[in-house]
Amino acid sequence: MDVRLKRAKELAGYAVRLTKDEGLPTMVKRGAGFVRRRFFGKRARYLPGRKVLEAQRAEMAGKTAEDCGLPTISILTPLYNTPENYLREFLDSFVGQTAPNGQLCLADASDDAHPEVERIVREYQQKNQRIGYKKVENKGIAANTNAAEALADGEYLALADHDDVLAPHAMYAMGKAILQLRQRGEPDGFVYSDEALFSKSIKKPMVGHFKPDYAPDYLLCCNYICHLAVFRRALYEQLGGERPACDGSQDHDLFLRLIEQTGGAAHVPQVLYYWRVHAGSTSGGTEAKPYVAAAAKKALADHLARTGRTGRVEDGIFPSTYRVKWDIEGDPKVSILIPSKDHIDDLEKCLHSIWTKTEWDNFEVIVIENNSTDPATFAYYEAAEKRYDGLKVVTWPEKGFNFSAINNFGRKAASGEYLLLLNNDVEVRNGGWLTELLRPCAHPGGAAICGAMLYYPDETLQHAGVVTGLGGYAGHSHKYKKAGGSGYMFRTATVQNFSAVTGACLLVKASVWDEVNGLDEKFAVAFNDVDFCLRVRDRGYRIAWTPYAQLTHYESKSRGGDEKDPAKAARFAAEQQRLYDVHGKADILDDPYYNPSLTRDREDFSESGDLRNLKEGKVTVRWRNA
């Protein structure tokens, strides 16, 4: 009865949080998935198959850390009054590793009322000589972690909490990943994996945290890297270890300082760490440890100071999230390009919202007339140019509709340092929208492109970034989700990186536009924005998305749908195929900012029904820089 009651309370808490964040319909749908996974799901769904683990153990049979061929990883874990069952599960997970390249370094700051912590560790030391232990004075999590590091002899370090559990192949997978990086000549100083939350057993995980490859703008908003992070010991020592001044967010602070040295990080999309959810853990929310937010903001502010960038660090939309309000360099002019054909009511709504709401005042608007047929449209243009200071109308001389060609033509009339592609069927919602689009870009080291949060009129999400590979080609993150939610791992509530954003509202540096020769006119209607962003990304630039620039999108009213017209449908299919031809099908289906364990047939970031990559235990690793 006690177990059932605890499970009911756990489910009730999950339901309350989800309803508050994302609304009742989402709660019902995702709550059903939670129940299915938590209580009826396939056991050990994130663990490699039994034969895979047996093969790893057979490969390493009779070998030691010195001769197994894998780099040694010393795991740093401070202990403090650790409950016996938690401690034994953690120690068992280390002793049961499939590879011998791990070392466990324990710094015990338990008080005199908990002598059993040392007794249990001494017991396990008899089973495994790779467990180091020292009793320390409790000086806080960072200082205690540094004390554990003094026991380390590995080339690499990892961080683990005393109440969590390592996946059985954690050391094997991380060791293999580091070797892969070395073989490819890529930096191997900082590697992280996916993780999962559990409450009772790792064979019944509650949810997986399936992370993107290194995403620098996202990392400034939340510590999405978390566990399992592995990094060179020499770097840790060079940096002076963890900083007690950031206790509560000491790992986030460390990761930022590491990346300042490495320039990026590598990601292993395997669940190598299980994070226990209980009343006192940050996995259950920062309400348990309110000092975490202050420490995180200090870590971020110090990072800005060290890297010579300026901005103000503030709380984010949800607890555990933050935002950097970047100082915009100079007073950049933005040229807003709006293709339009008739539908003057839509255009007037768009223009009126720009002039009455926009706080950033250094902008011009260029309406690109393309083949209107209603005489009232031209009368409207003449009147609008008189009413709206900074508005000019230019006429595209060609026939038909080609979004790329129209915007390329409009660019010739633009004088701004930034170009903003904007549909004529959008309406500005917040005065800071243009300022917030500029913030991620208009500072040293900023992104080249930024996209906005777009809503449907019914207050569901239309666009929160573009993921390539969704539906086979590209789709919008969290499309149709109720406004106001946090999304998957805060991904509708934080400034972050995507491979693309929609051309319905896309800010880009004019110099970058010119560098890649604008939009590809062979993508007349579809995927021109995706192709453009991918070409920019492949030049080494970042694409950002912000939830702080908000518009309502009435979506393609002036053009109509393609699926009802056979000719338009054929053109759409041809442009789909061209996206594969230009960028490669494998690259389109493998978006670095979208984890392979997430579904490709929906936009909701739900878990894939095919977790073959996890069950087969295939070790792949991808390094990205800033």
C-alpha cells in the first residue's frame, strides 16, 4: 500500500506541474505517456541489450585500467550523510561497469552521526581497488569535489552525485568516444552524454533527457549538459577546479570555464547516467535548493566578464532557466522585407503593429509588391507610404510567385546592417520583439541569424525553431503546443540554437546574406528558409531562436495551400527532393540540435518508438564548436 501511495503522489505531482506549464490537453496526453513508460513501459528501455553488455565485458575480460586500451576516467563524488540504499546502489553501479577504465574518488564530509557511510565504502573497497576514499571537513560541494580530485590519477575526470547511478556501460562508452575523437583529430577535452531520471530503479526510468549537440546559446540559459560530463584532468587543474563561490551551480560554472578553453564540446547520445528524483535533489526542481539560481547567475555573469562580452544576466521564464540580455553593439539599422500580393487588410495589420509597437526605432520597411491584381492594393500602397515614415514599396518585375527571388530583389533596396524577412500575415505582439531578435546577434561573437516565437491566433505555437528531419524533411519545434509552456527541457522558453528558423520572421546580418548569395531561387516556395539557414550554418555561423520576440502568424493566407493544387503539390515535392540533393539526405535527417532518440514523425520532442541506437549501445560522438 505504501508503494502504491508513493507512486500516486509522484504521478499527481507530475500532473500538477505539467498542467500549470502546458495546459490540460497536453497534461492528459503526456501524462498518459508518463504512466505508460513509468509503470507499464518496457523495462530497461535506455540500457543496451544484455548481449551488448556481455560482449563489452568479454572484450575487457582480464584487463585492467592500465592495459584495457581506454583512457582512465576518475569519477569525483562528494559524500554527505548518504542514505545506505542510495550509496550501495551508486557503488554497485561503479563496481558493475563493463570496462575497468574507471576510478572512483570519494570525499566524505558526513557528520559524526553517519559513520555507516565510511563503513560501507570500506566494504566496497574490498571488492574494487579502484575506489579511493578520504574523510574531509565539509566545506561545500565545490570544495569537497576538489578534495575528491586530489585522489584522482585518471587522464580524465567525471562528476557524479552520491545518490545517483551510473549506467553499466558509462566508462566503456566514454572511453570509446574519446578514442573516436582522437582518431578523427577532433578535440577530446570535454564530452557529455544523455541522462535519465528515475525514482526507484533505472530499469523503470521516468523520462530521458535527450540533449542536442553542443549549443552555446542554450547553455547560457540552462545547464542542459549536466550528467555525464567527462573532461581532461589537466584542464580542471589548470582552471583551479570548481569554485566554492558558485556552490549550487558549480558544475554549470565549471562547464562554462572548460568551454572557454576547449572552444566547444562533444556529445555522446547514449544514456550513461541516471539521476535520482527525490525531495532534496535538483532533479526535482530548484525549489529544493533556492540558492542555485543566484549561483547560476553569478556563473553566467563571470563567464561574460572573462570572455569580454557585455550583457545583463536575469532569471528566465521558468525556474532553472536564465537569460542574457546582451548589450547591442552600436545602433544597427534593420531593413524589414515584406513580400505582398493584395490582401491589404493583412498587410495593414502587420504594418500598423510594427509602427505602433516596435521599441527599436532604427528600421525601415520595404514592401515588395508581386503581381497584385486589385486596384485598391496600389491605392493602399500610395497612402501607406505617406502614413508610415520609413516605408517604401518596390515592385518585383517578374511573374508568378517565387519567395526567394522576391526577397533577393527586395534586398537590393535595403540599406540596413540587418535584414528581416517578414511575412505580410504576421502581427507584432510585444514592443521588444525587434530588440530581442537583435540581442543574440548584434554583439561580438553573436549568432548570424535569429528567429522568433510565432503563435497561431488560437494561442498555440506555430514556430519555436525548425528541426531538420521531422517528417522526413523539416518541421517546426513544438508546433500546435499551447502557449506558455516550457517545452521539452525548456526548449520553448530559452534562447537556443537550431539548424534553421522560419523565413516568416528571420533576422540575418546583411553581410552574411551577401556572403551566401541570399536565398536560392530554385526553392521558389518551400524550404528556401531551411536551405538558407543550412548554408549559413555550414559556413560556421550560428542560428539562434528566442522566445522573447513574439508575433502572431496567420500563416500563408496570401498564397493559399499547396496540397489542393496538383501543380503546386508537384512543385512542393520537387523542392523536398532538392533539399536532399543539395544538403544530403543523411545530413537532413541528422540535425545536430535534435537528439536521435527523439521522434521524427511529430514536432513534440517525444521519445522515439525506436531506441535501437540505445539498445545496440553503438558509441557515436560529435564535436561542435561555438
